[in-house]
Amino acid sequence: MTLISITEAAAVLGIGRTTAYRLAKEGRIPCVRSFGPLRVHAERLQALVDAEADASVTSARRSNCNAAPSIANQAGARGSKSPSQLTQELDELLQARPKNPNL
């Protein structure tokens, strides 16, 4: 088992450190605090990311996205999405996943 810092986990997820701490507190990031600072189970986090990616691909296949919008259209005319939009999307993805006690 490999333990990484919450900052490293936030970087893996592409979110901010504060958001990562909030998700860990809510139990949505697999972590342990019994050995000092908060640490994240790297393998379980990767499994969570992989499961979400698989679900996303499966969902896209089901929706028959032959005419998918371009990345430029998804980002909007102003550029990339704001941190609050990304946090909201991550929250929606994490809420949609079924709870698996093995992760």
C-alpha cells in the first residue's frame, strides 16, 4: 500500500488542495489519518479514477455521441472552465458513482 499526501492526491485529481481535504472529510477520497498528517491510499485513488473514467466512456457510448462538440466549444468562448465549475463537475461525478466498500 502506498500512501501519498493530500496535495499529491489533489494533483492527480486535478483539483485544489482545499477541495481534496473536503472530499476526504466527506469520505469520498480513500484516506487515513492515524499516522500523523492525512494520507491518501494511492492505489485506491487510482482505482477510483479508473472506475470513473470507465463509467464516463460507457456513458458516452450509450448516449451515441456521433456529433460530439469540439473541445473549444465545451470550454466556451472565454477559455477553460472556472475552478468552481470543475469542482461542481467532480462533485457530480463522485455522487453518481455507486458506493463500493472495497475502495
